[in-house]
Amino acid sequence: MPNMTEVLSAVITVTDTTITPNPTIVTRNMNNPSLTVNTVFYDPFILIGTAPVNIFTPAPVVYTVFIRNLHTTNNLLINWTPNGGPGVINVCALGPGGVFLYFPANETAGTPIGGLTNGVTTLTLSANAAATPVEVLVAA
């Protein structure tokens, strides 16, 4: 039985900095989607090197992945195995200061697509240089 609720509270705003005053071109409110969770792993400061590091997933399948690259010059490579997937895939290279968020807002998305359903079963991080600080949150 879920004992916690996580809420994504976010707004994306785009402004035009080529003219003064800077007009807002787009403001998109995410409308606070939520997901009930049983367990959470959070570390505000993990040092990642060039060898892949397995990130602790608090359950066999996690439904929220938040990663922030805290370094000012190093890149971070995110790899995971999707739920129902055949193996580890490169998800993305996350640049300095970048944020990656996976938040399906529903643990059961219905019929699988290509054998995949919502969720992540393994998560690894590596960087292009040693001692790259990263903030990580995963929840299930």
C-alpha cells in the first residue's frame, strides 16, 4: 500500500532576451501531476567517475528518476534498463548543470508498447571525467 505521494510542481517559461523588456513567449504549467510511492532513494551529492556506477533503486521497478549534473564542465551519461526491456540502453548525455526527469505519473500505462511498460529496472551513471557531482532521486 502506498504511503507517500510525490508531486511534480514545475513551470517552464521561455523569454526573448533579444529585446528589452524581455517578453515571455511561453509559460507552461505542468499542473502538478502526482504519483503515489512506497519508497524513495535520494542523494544530494554523489561523485561519479568514468566507470559506470549502479544507482540504488529502492524497488524492482522505479517510476521516478530525477538526475541533476552538478558539475560546471563535465558531462554525465545516463543508462537504464526499461521495464520489460531486453537490456541497458543509453538514455542521454546530460551536460553541465543539466536536469533529467522521468515522471510517468501512472505506474500502469495500459498495453505494453514493443514489450515495454512504465518504469526502470536498473540505472547507471558515468561521466567523461572523475569526481563529477550528481544529485539523484529515484522513487517507486
